[in-house]
Amino acid sequence: MNEFELRSAIKEIAEMEVSLKKKGGPTRAGRFFDKLMFKQQEVLEHFNLPDNPFNQALLHFEAIPWDNEIEEIIKILFNESILHRRKSKKSPETLLKEAKSSNRDPMFILPELGIRTHIYTLFVYNKILMYSQDEPNKILEELNLVNNDDLLETIGGMRFTTEWLENAEDSITALEARGLKYIRRFAMDIINDLKGSGLKINGF
């Protein structure tokens, strides 16, 4: 990302935030919100900064910033990246083990691991790691595997759309074939919630 692209990306984030409010917020525009989060992550990744709440707040806008304000944001992000590099690094597996033992917030831990905070990665953290459903190294494998736009967008659609429920078993099996170990548990949580509200799901 060159300097012009960086300025453009920050301005686009601001425009998307303003637009998101007009759309009714994340609960009414889930896919748009995911796109906004991905764009924020791209900018933070440019500075090698974790996508945690503190750094996200640096890219939070109430209005479209002026060019001089964007320059100031870039300076702040650059300074934060220097501070982040100076911090001591622990292995990803050690971070997960310590996070579990101390009940750490995933919104801080996942970005530190370079993992995007997404409905599925939060599920893996909260339901698999915290309840000792698998070993930390296996959980880390899953988090790294799913940490790409294609898979996360597909899985996000399972929460925010219902099309996949027409052939739910096929949808789950296809994701399992891509190596996801916990996707069936995730899908079943969604299915059981929908069944609890009276919706009938083919095959379940």
C-alpha cells in the first residue's frame, strides 16, 4: 500500500462508517459492517498493528476527515507501530494458553495473534478454547486456516443469511472438506437457535 493508497483507504473507512450509521448500524447491515472491518484490518496490517479495540478506535470516524486530519492519523498509527515492535513477543501457543488461564478478552488476543476478529474466530475462541474442547495448538491451526477473506465471508453469511439452510448439510460438509474442524458445531448453534424460534431446517 503506497502513500496515496493509504490516505484513500483511511478516507474510505470514514465514508463507510458514515454510511453504516445511515444503514442502521452493524445489526442491520452485517455484510457491509464486515467489509468495513476488513478495510480497517488492511490499514492496521500495513502498520503491523493488531486489530484490537484500541487500534480500531484510531480508525473510528464520526465524519469524513480533512486531508490534514488523515495525515495526523497516519502519524499516530506510525508511532503506535514503533511502540508495538518494541514489545516482547511470545509464541502464539503461549498467548492462547495464557489467555485461557486468565480469561482474556478475545478482542485483544486474536489481533495479537494476527487473527481477524470475526463471528467464527470468536466462536472458536469462546466455545472451543475457553471450554477446553481441544488443544491450543489445534485451535491455533483452525484460526490460521480460517484467517482469509474467502472463508470468513462464506462463514459470516451463515449467520446473516438463510440461503445456505436450503442445503445445510452440503454447506457444512463443503467447509469441513476445506479443513475446518469446528464448523459443524458453529453451524449447529445457528440451526438450534433458528429451530428454537420455530423455523424448520431441512435434514435437522
